[in-house]
Amino acid sequence: MKVTKKLKILFSIMQKASKSYVWMIILGSLFSSIRILLNVILPKYLIEELLGNQDTALLIQWFCLIVGANLLFNFLDRIYKRLLDVKNAYIERRIHEIMAEKIMAVDYQYLEDPYYLDLKERALFACTNQGALVNIINAFSKTVSNVFTLIGLVVIMFTLSYVLVLVLFIGIICAMFINHLFKKYQVRFYENLLPINRKYGYYLQQTFNFTLSKEMRLDQMSPIFLDKVRRFNKEINEEFGVFFKKAGLVTGVFKFINYIQMGLVYLYVGFRVFSASWGAKISIGDFTMYTTSALSFSQAFSDLVDNLMVIGQMLSYLSPLVEFMELPEALTHATDKKVGVIETIEFRDLSFKYPKSEVFVLSSINAVIHRGEKISIVGLNGAGKTTLIKILCRFYAPTSGAILVNGCPIEEYDYLDYLTHISAVFQDYRLFAYSLANNIAGDKEMDSSRLEEVIREVGLEEKVASLPQKLDSVLNKAYDPDGLELSGGQQQKLAIARALYKNSDLVILDEPTSALDPIAEAEIYQQFNELVTNKTAIYISHRMSSSVFCDKILIIDGGKVADYAPHKELMKKKDSLYYRLFTSQAKNYRLQAKSEDSPESFA
């Protein structure tokens, strides 16, 4: 990617973080340049007055002007640095927010791709551990200051001789070449160090993770983790040892070039004070101004080169951030088309393979679901059941074929409006360290009567009533020492309450009860089915507990539809996958249904 495009994207991020930040650092760079130029020019007139007429009024005037200018600029500089420190801290937090917003908005498929997960980690590492985004902006502001300063100093030095500028440029070009080589090595160094540092950070983080403490103790895993931490720490220190040796050598070479360069400048300017061989003689005041200009020019040019190298270095660190921020967002799929009420869902010749894979997970899926129907999706592990749901939820787009809702491809509907019509409880559902009410209703305006209703429907009414803070009780002890700890079954009921509260047309249970025993799972599915009487529902389970009371069962075998029919009809096919699954489970436990019939009697 071109440097200009990277810079454009990065500055757009900074503008989003704070519109005043870029202008603030440019203004600060201008103040810095003016201060340097004043300290180069003003002392010349004070010295000339001291060695000349020695007019007391003029001496006081020049003295007050120099001291006053420095006091003013010192005062402004301190205020500026203080404001900049506060602003930098704010910017770092805003960058984290912007990254979080991007992660939440990006198309879901990228969040399951190892490449993009690694890209996200590298982007976060560059922004947090290396502070690359703030560093590149600071380097840019200093670069602007260096350019303004150099223009002023070159104008001053050319009034004496181009020889002075030439001597400075020769030394600076040598320093630039050495600096360029070192910066290239520095980029390679950090690129090689990053994988080691990430591993070190991972193992160190695990030792701080209290949720792993049971496994750490029971399985005696702490020595393994601590050994990894020590080993990677030693490896990092050894790498930095080599780096700092080279950095010290480069610094020494820079100093040597600078001393040689400034020695030549002093000789030339000093010669012009006492001789007119190479031009008109100059005064002691001029000597002071030109030597100070040369010193300031050398320093400013060296800083300019260094800052340009920092920009190049930070750009290489920030490449993952730029790439990640350019990923397509799900929210960009916005149209004016609304779903209305979901009357039909049709899978039409639907086929799908994951990105970067040639293997089809689903192949030519055809099925129709009507409003109010209860559908169970059954199949072996890896059959593609959850993948089908992910496509229905628009986490992935079909490779071929389509899903039609009310006769229209789902991609044509407004993304956010479409999602309001779907509620789902997945196997890996998550509850958060919020209040019970927030875990159910999110941060939207809450309907108290609706909250109480779903709490009663899922069977948590007594539990909530027994809590001092009722629905305001905070879940788990991550941030609150008095946080509420729920049992596994209660957590599942809370997740189901969240799905019910949303009051969507379509509700999905994707094996959220797989950790429960078969009888408990059957009871939950039965209760849930009674709660969503007027809604369309899709159930996924390895067990057959949800199949008996469903209108139809969609059998997926090897990514293809093996059958799609009611339970009784499927049980007549003795050689079918469904019959084998159902009867094999029936040998181990008896399903309890309202009719109290045995599994065989459901056929």
C-alpha cells in the first residue's frame, strides 16, 4: 500500500479521535520554530551593541526582548506540553474505542479467520504497546517544525555563504545514510521480536487470569506457564542486548560526524571574522549568529531525518491497523428495504464454503419454513448445522444459492432491521458483568413489565425476588465483590430470557443446553417451545429432545439435506440417519414427554 494512502487513513483515524488534535500539534510546531529562530537572531544584536556603542537603553531593550521572548515561549511551551500530554492520553483511549467500534462493525466472517484475528492482535499491539499512532503524529508535528526551522536557518546562512550550507549538508547526508541503515535494522528487529513478545504476553496474561486458577492447581500447570514466561523474557532481553549495542555504536558515529562538521563550521566562520579572503569580514555578533545557525541547522536536519525515519518505521508497524480498518463493515450493507413480519424462510440451492477453503460445508440446501413452524435441525458433528444458522443470521454470505425471507434474498434487506427480527441463543452464549436487567435488555430503554414477564416465563422469578437488588443485581464478581454467581442452568435461562425479551419473529436455539443431561435439556426445550407458541422457531441439538414436538426435522448429513419431514414420518424410515440417531439415544435414556410414552411410541 502506498505511503500517502496509509497516511491518509491514519490521519482520518486521528480526525475521528479528535478534530482539534492535528491542528494543535501543527500550532505547537510553529511555536517551536519561531523560538529557535529568535534565539539565533536576537543575541547577534545584543552582542554587537555590547562590542559597539554600548547604549544602555538599547542593551536593556535587547536583553528584555531576549529574556521576555524566552519566558513567553517557555510559558507557552509548558502549557502546550501539558495540554499535549492530556490530549495524548485521551487520544490513546479514543483509539481503543475506535478499534472496538471497528471490531464490532466488521463483517463477522473476518472474526473467525485466523489471519484477521492475528491482524487484529498486531494492530492492537502497534497502538497499545508501541503507541505507534500517537508516535507517528508526534513525529509528523516535529517534522513540520523541523521544516519551518530549516527554511529560516538556510535563509540566514545563505546571507554569509553557500559554503557553510554545503559543509553542513555533506555531514548530514553521511548521518542520513547511517541512520537509514539502522532504521531498516530496527524495523526488522521489532518485526522479529513481535512474535516472541506476543507469546510472552499470552503466557504472562494466563498467569494473571483467575478463571484458570482451578486448572492451574489441579493439573499443576503453573510451572509450565512460569517456565514459558522466564524463557521468553530471557529471549527478549538477549535480543534487546544486541539491539542496544548497535544503537550505541550508531550514536557514537553520529556524535563523531557532528563534531567534525561543527569543527569545520567554526574554522570557516572564525576565518571570516579575521580575514576578507573568502568574502567580506563579519562581526562577532555575526559569528555568534552563524555558528548558532549552523548548530541549530545541524540539529534540526538531524531531527528531521530522524522524524522521517520514525514516520517510516511507525508506518510499517501500523500496516496491520490500516489493513484492518479497511475491512468491509456489516453496517455498510444498508438499504431502505424492511423485512416486515417473517412469513416464510426459504433455503434455495444454498451452498457454502468458508473463505480460503475449497471444501463445501453445505451443498444445495433446499427447504422452506413457514411462519409459526417449529423446526429441528439434526445431524452429526461437522454436518453444517451451525453454519446454516450463521448464514441465516447474515454472519456469512452464501457461496451460491440464496436464503429468501418473504421471497426476497436476505442481503437486500437493511442489515440492522433484518437483525431485529432474529433472536438466537448459541452454544457459546455469553453473559456479562452487568446487571441482570442489562444482560437481558442491553443498554436500550427497558420495559419493566416486559422484563418481569420474561423472568417469570423462564423460571427465574423466585431467584430474582430473593435478591436484595432484584434485577439491578450485578452478575459475577469480576468488578463487584458482591456480584451474583448463577448456576449453569440459571445462566442458560438468563440467556433464553434475553432472546425472549427481544420479541423477534424468529427464535433460534443452537445447542445452548449441550452441557446439561438429556432429561434437563428436554425439559428446557419443551418449556421454550411453549413460550414461543406464536413464533417461528429453529432448534439445533445433537440429541433428539427437541425433535419430538417440532413440526418438521431438517436432517443434514455431510452438508446436504438427507430428509425434511415430521418426526413420525422419519421414524418409519428404518434405514435413515435420523432413525439410527434417535434409537441409539433411546437405548441410553428414556425421553420424558407429556404423554409419558416411550421413544419407540413416538414413531
